[in-house]
Amino acid sequence: MATEVKLPELGAEAGDEATVSFWIVQEGDEVKEGDDLVEMLTDKANFNVPSPVSGKVTKLSVQENDVVKVGDLLCEIETA
């Protein structure tokens, strides 16, 4: 089953979009719940998006330097 990882709410001060700084994982990587997937940048802060599940990264939906909005798909993780 595939789990979609989306950009979470950033908080009122951070706005509703962030830039993909760099991917910590690549397609095909195995991750555990809580592992960092991607570093994101806003005008106010840098933060990492953690994996909500354990599994295999099957698709990166955005590229480095892309600007994404809250709720946009970042990647997909296949779980057992």
C-alpha cells in the first residue's frame, strides 16, 4: 500500500509554501517511521519532513528548488 507524504501545515507565521532544499532520501531507499525525508526552506525557517511510515520510497514527486504549497504531494512510500 502506498502512503502519500504531503507538505504539512507550516504555522501562521511561516506561510503556506516552502522550497525543497534537498532530498535526504532517493527513490528505492528504505526508510523507517520518523526518518527525515527532505529538507524544506521557508522565509522563517528550515525544517525536515519526517516519514510517517516505514517502507520503501517509490516516487519523489517534486525536485530540489521546487516551491510547494501545504498539502502538495512530496513523495510516496510503499509499505508492506
